[in-house]
Amino acid sequence: MPKEQSYKKIHFTRIIKGEKEKDEISDIIVKESFLSVILNKEKVITLKCSPEDYDYLGIGFLYTSGILQKKEDINSIMVDEEQKMIKIKAKNIYSQLESSWRDSLILRKSNIVDEKLISKLILVKRFLKIESGIIFSLMHAMQKRAKLFKLTGGVHSCALANQQGSIMLFSEDISRYNTVDKVLGEAFLKNIPREDKIILTSCRITSDILTKIAVGRVPIIISRAAPTDWAVELAQKIGMTLVGFVRGKRMNIYTHPERIEV
């Protein structure tokens, strides 16, 4: 079962087409919370989120935003669950207010990707390969772990896996962005190498999602859902393998199919 703080029971009214009476029933819904991220006494952002794994979420957001780059730069982390706040003290940070290179990576009014910024995301583990059968097995395994989704239908999921077919880290959250940040934040804090790993997700792959994963140095992303055109363009340019619509017995490989073995 998921953690109790992630869901609650409510009572509501249901109408079924063709029936004359309303039904008064109860069911489980997902809880929504927030997390204020404070870096060196300055508030960076308030994230809407599921009420768990605040440490991984806060650190993951700063990492995938390009603000934190090394675990060794973190001096301290303090999570206040009552105040829904994470306070981080760190050195060698990049000010999001002065220059958010992640936000400028994809030019908002064109399909052109900034070549200078692309160079920061070039992925090096081009030799990484994974069998297609393992991909199907991993997606099935991630869905089995999605207990909160099965209970509420109200969250996304994300996992970090190895090429042998084992899921190493897993998260669920009301925000698809948060699931990625939680997984990469945990990997960042635990010093888990990402260059030879795979990210699995239940969500649509946009350029923002793909950029987070690229910052995390993961070369293969696998999703049950569809990608956008900007995500495909970016994945092609930075050497990332993007796989979508992994359902049943089929998958679509949009970029760099050489990493996927039949």
C-alpha cells in the first residue's frame, strides 16, 4: 500500500447514465501538497506535489534546473514537513534568477535549439544498449509498482533502471515533472551513476521533461505515452534514445534506435 499521507477517503455523489437515482458513495483520492525550496536563505520556488520524499524533490529540482551540479557543493539539507519546506545550504550554485539556461535551451518562439547549450547536454554513453524484451518487462514492472495510481488514478510514475532489467529507484507524484525530479534527486544524493541507466515514465515526453533527464545524464528514456516534436528534435541532437508508446507488444523508437536490440 502507498503511504497514508498520500491519499484520503472522501464521500461524493455519482450519476450513471440511464439510471434515475443518484448514488452517494465513498472512494479514495490523492492528496495535494506543496514544497517551498529555500536555497541559501532565498526562496527559489514553491512546487505543488504529493506529500512525500520532499528531500529528493527539492534536491532533484535544483539539480535538473542546473542550479546544483555536484553533491559535494551541498553543505546541509533540512526538511520541515510541518511547514512544507526544504532548506538547503550550498556553494558554487548558479542563480536561477540571473540565468536559467534550462529555460532558454528551447527557444520559445521557434523550433531552433541553441547549439551552445546543446553542447552541455551531449550524452557520452553511446555504447549503452538494451534488449527490447527488457524494455517491455521494465514497463510492466513499473506499472506493478504504481500502487498509488492503482488506488487513486491521480498520479504519474517514474523509475530509474539498469540495462539488466532491474528497477533501482521509483517515484509517484501528482506532477510528472516531480516524478523525474524525485528519481534523479535520489540518484544524485546517493551517488548512483546515471550514464548507463534508463528512465521509465508514464507521462507525455515534452522538451522540458527530456531536458531534465538529459541534465541527469540518462541516455535512454522510455514512456507509455507520446513525445512532442521539440522533444524528438532535442533528443536527436543530443544523442538521447527516445522510446514512446510502450504498450502491449509494441513500442515506437523516435531517436537513436541503435541502442535498442530486437
